Amino acid sequence: MKAVRGNKEYTISKAQEKAYQDAGYDILDDMSSWPRRAYAAS
């Protein structure tokens, strides 16, 4: 699984997914090219 934001890309574990998503990263599953978008900041 990968966390992507701008020109940064990190390989992460399932346990790290929420933290990266909360920090504004899009999450890409290993089996899918469709990202789970980061939550909109308010």
C-alpha cells in the first residue's frame, strides 16, 4: 500500500493507513490503482 501527496510517495502498512490519510495523503492499495482520497481539511 502506498501513501501519496504531491511528489512524496511512501510504502506503508495497513496499520499506518489512517494516520497518513488524516495527514492529507491519498492511499493506494497494492491491488488497485484507485486512490482513497485524503479527508478534506476544514
